[in-house]
Amino acid sequence: MATTTPTRIDDELYASAKVVASLMSRSAAQQLAHWARIGREIEAGESISQRSIAAALAGRVPYDQLTPHEQAVVRAEWIERMDARREDLDFAAEFAAAGKPYVGLDAQGQVVRYAADATVLEVVAAAVAGS
């Protein structure tokens, strides 16, 4: 588990982080950490182009055309975006709202068929050994 250390942040930088964070589905602290990771990668790199990174993230430049350091920055951004998207997922609620049953894994790794209200209809398959 990562630990955190309190630090003072310039008010203007924090305000900017709050604005951008809301657009990127992050907290201000997550946005500042993201910027710090990007800055670390840029300083570690010999030739990193923010324009190339932005173009790759927008899908205008192929990932394979980036330098290894630029690719590292892009991967860090992809990880942040995927984490943010996963936090917002609640398929059980979506199926319930649509009134549809669904299949998922229970806490023991068994395949279970659920009613729209999340009650168990049946265990479809037992957990696989070793999982």
C-alpha cells in the first residue's frame, strides 16, 4: 500500500488541478499525483515531446511511433484513465435498472446467475481449483 506525505501546494496549482480533475474524473490529489508522475517521466527522458504524447492519447499518432519514455507516459495516463473508469462501473445497478438478470462471479469464484434484484437464481459452475 502506498503511503502519502503531506506537502504544501501553491493555491493556483491546486485550483488548476481541481478544474482538470473534474474533467478527467479524478480528485485534485489524484490529478496532482498524475502530473507529478508525468513530470518525473519527462525529466527522466532524454527527448520527450508533450505534443507527441497528447497526439497519441487523442489517437492521432500511433503509440509505436513514440519513444520508449513517451510510451511510458502514455501508459501511465492509460492506467489512470482505466482506473477512473473502473471506479464508476456498477453493472449490477445497471442490470437492476433495466430489469435484466445477469451472470457474475461470487466471492468464492463461482459462476452465479442473478436476478435483476441481485438475488441468486442458481450457481452455474463451481469455482475452478486454484483460483
